[in-house]
Amino acid sequence: MKFTWDTIKQQVSTTMPARGFQLWINPIRFVEQKGKQVVLGCPNRFSKSWVEENYLDLIHEPVQGPGSPGGGFGLQGRAA
């Protein structure tokens, strides 16, 4: 599944400014897959909140696309 997340990140990088991608999306890591649910990890709670508020749709679309588990995803943020 990590390969799939790397592929999704690459797709997302083409739809947004490079600076925003490097700051907010690139640090997100694949954590685990629970059935069809993918869990992604943000560096901290602030990052998680920002991504949810500003970039959720950009991530959601390719996660639901062909070759993906199709069950959605969740974000978690590490405690600062």
C-alpha cells in the first residue's frame, strides 16, 4: 500500500503549488490499512487539522480512484 500512497502523492503534487505540496502533503506518511480504510499520518495535530480543512478533497479523489482500496482514508496527527 505504501507504493499506492506514494503514487497518490505524486498525482496530488500535479494539482497544487509545489511549496504547498512540500509543506503540507509530502510529510504525510502511510501508517496502515484496516480493511479498505487507509490510515495516513501527519507530523502533528496542527498539520492534520490544516490538511483536513484545506486539502482533504485533493487527497480523497485519488484515494477513491482505480487501483486504490476504495474504502476511504483517515488522518492521524502525532502529539506535538
